Amino acid sequence: MKKTIARTYPTLKSWRAATGMNQREAARFLDISQNYYSRVERGISAPRGPILRRITERAKVPLEVLVGAA
């Protein structure tokens, strides 16, 4: 039996580009405001708590990238 490995993306922007969403659509998918999404994508804000978990699970972006450790 083969294991399926979920695709991960190196950045939030690369995830959004791969899905063909604009920032408003991505924010809606992640259940956050478009302004907040933009700040996270540009590295101005680092998501925390439930929002961090939601982004890592739904967008498949590594935790380290979102908190600036990568």
C-alpha cells in the first residue's frame, strides 16, 4: 500500500497562485479578512493560534514558513 503525501507549498503566495485564487478568495477560504491575509502573505504579520493551524491545514504551507523560521 502506497502512502499519499500531501503537497506542501513553500509560501502562502505560491499556494494561492497554484490554486488560482486572488487574495480575497484565499482569505475567504481561510476564513480570515483579506487585509489580514495580505499582511500574512507579505510577512508583515505572523498568524497565531487557531488561525495559524487553519492556514497550515488548509493551505498546506509549513508552520516554519508562516512564523518566519524558514
